[in-house]
Amino acid sequence: MHTIVIKINGLLLFMLLIFTACENDMAEVERIVKQDEIAIERAKEVEMLYSDSAIVKIRIKAPEMMNYLDKKEPKRVFTKGLNVDIFNEDKKIVSRLSAKYAIQNVKENKVILQDSVEVVTLQNEKLQTEELIWDEKEDKVYTEKYVKMSTATEIIYGYGFNSNLDFTKWKVKDVTGTIDASDVMDGIEE
């Protein structure tokens, strides 16, 4: 009878160890999966090229990029800013964009540029704002924030802006004022 009790107790102890081991293994698996979901890659001196039909359309340069490999919300964060060159079909730069901070939401195909955002076009037009959203799918940029757009003949202030990606067709929304740029320049030259 003692042998049967010892065998049953031994069997219970063995089963308890197995279930405990399985529980620990599952916890370990969950921990590894969670780590995998929030993995971060860090890159320095980044240069990214976007092309369409083997023609480079956009070049992004950044001193640092953090690539968050989260499966639910993958993103790239440009913590030290970025510079973007936008090319036409002839491989000439038609506009340059810069910001001190940017975040690319990979699933949404949107880049949110923030902090001292500036765009300068081939026509020497200059947009300044604190936030600009680049919709990669639609090839357009927009904001609802305060903007200042300087052209050869005027300076336009407003809340909101939208444009195609190469900034050849743009519009300032909710204009709050315009200034004839030649009047401003005449005052400076005197």
C-alpha cells in the first residue's frame, strides 16, 4: 500500500512539475513576443530614396532614424529632423523640405513633419509652418496649422494649406492677411 501512495504522490509531483514548467514556458514565450512587438532599430546618417518606375522622386536625409518594429503600429521617427528633396521627371530638384522632427506612420502611409517646417520651391516660394502632413498615397501635403507662404510678389498668412507633392499647385486656406512683397523689400533696401 505504501508503494501505491508513493507512486501516486510521485505521479502528482511529476504532473505538477510539468504544468509548472509549461506555465513558465508560456510566460517566457509571451515575454519574447512582446519584446519582438516593440523592437527598435536605430540608424544614423540615413538616406532613403523613393522611386516610381525606377525614377527617383524623393530623397530623404536624416542624422538619425528610430524604426519601431511594432506589429500593430510600425513607425519611423526622425528625432533629429530631416531634409527632403523632391525631384521632377528630369531628375531636377523642384522643392526642398526640412523639419526638426518627423514621424512616419507606416500603415497609414503618412509622414507628420513638425517643428520649424520649411519648404522652398524651384520658383523660390517658401512655406513656413509648425506642422505639415505628407500623405504618401495621395502624393499631397496639407496642414490646418498657421502658415506663412512667401512668393516673389506677396507674403500670405493663413490657417491651413494644401498642395501637390512638388508644390506647383498650392492653396493657403483661411487667409488672414497678405502683404505685397515688393513693399517689404523696398523698405529694407532704403
